[in-house]
Amino acid sequence: MDEKIIMDNEVLHKEIDLIQGVITRMANNSFLLKGWMITIIVGVLALTKDTLVTNDVSYLSIILLLPLLVFWYLDAFFLHKEKCYRELYNWVIENRLKETPNKELLYSLNYTRFEDKVDSIFKIMRSDTLKVFYGFTALILIGITIYNIIN
């Protein structure tokens, strides 16, 4: 009996370690996206100001809104997947030792059954933290455009 309990705990710990690894990667991807987005926007604006490419940054700053939207969506995508895996993690913690493990669900990293329990990608895009980060960046780009048009 004790050996079964030890085995169940070992299985549980291995399974939650796998899920926690995925959650960590999703959070890291979200963090890296923010860094890449800022790097690309600042780099493009810095390299194109008063160069042979363009003397007018206003059009370029409007064009940079497209990659900003793409990064915003991708960030929300990774946060959505992270939330799904957190639901899977919680389900494993709550249910794995209570019931006889279903062989198909044991060590399964399939998060799709939890997608309806978390916010949609577009709702996550409108979350306060993402709106502040990406919205502020969009306002800066729009401000650069307006400043260059006026001057």
C-alpha cells in the first residue's frame, strides 16, 4: 500500500513538473515578445531618422503599428496558453490522487479541454496589463507621427 502511495506521489510530481515547465516557457515567451517588440520599434526608429532610408519617420511609425499589433496578439496568445496550462495544473493537483488515473490523460499536456474556462485571446489582449504596455507604445508611435506631421 505504501509503495502505491509513493508511486502515485512520484507520478503526480513528475506530471506537475512537466506542466510547470510548459507554464514557465509560455511566461518566458511572453516576456521575450515584449523585449523584441521594443527592440524592433526603437531600432527601426533610431536607424531611419535622418538617413538615406527616409527623412520622414511619420509614415514609418504608422507602419510600425502593424508589428505592434502582431506582437500584442502573440503575447495574448501565449498568456492564453499559459492560463490553460494553469487550469490543467490545478486539475491534476485536485484530481490525480482522488481517482484512478485514466491512462490516456496521464502525463497528457493537452490543454484544449480547459480553453472554455479561461478568457479568450482577444479578451486577454484587452486586459489592463497588456493594454497599458502595448497601448502606451501605440500612443508613442501615434505621437511621433503627429509630431512629424505638424513639424
